[in-house]
Amino acid sequence: MNPGVPLKDILYRQCMLGGNYMLFHGDGGWKDPYYLGKAEMTEKFYRYVQENHENGF
């Protein structure tokens, strides 16, 4: 991830590349828990990059 790019832009780019739109909140389908888990993990990783990019982690 690029720490200079907002999370919203990263998620949109992933969607345009053929992934799912991770801000999607579900429609009651069986994939909803997987989409929500992926969105949660991506958000946590983004925060980690933002907090640690200056010290090389």
C-alpha cells in the first residue's frame, strides 16, 4: 500500500481491477461475511501502514 493514497481510493482501485467493492455492506448473500472480513483486514492493514511507514515497517 502507498501511505500517501487515501483508503477510499485504494478500495476503489481494487474494485476497478476486478475485485469486489469492499465498502459494500452486503445484500444478505452467503459471501457477505467474507467481503466484510476482507474489508476489515484491509482497513487494519491500511492503518498499520499509515502508523509505521516512516520507521520502515
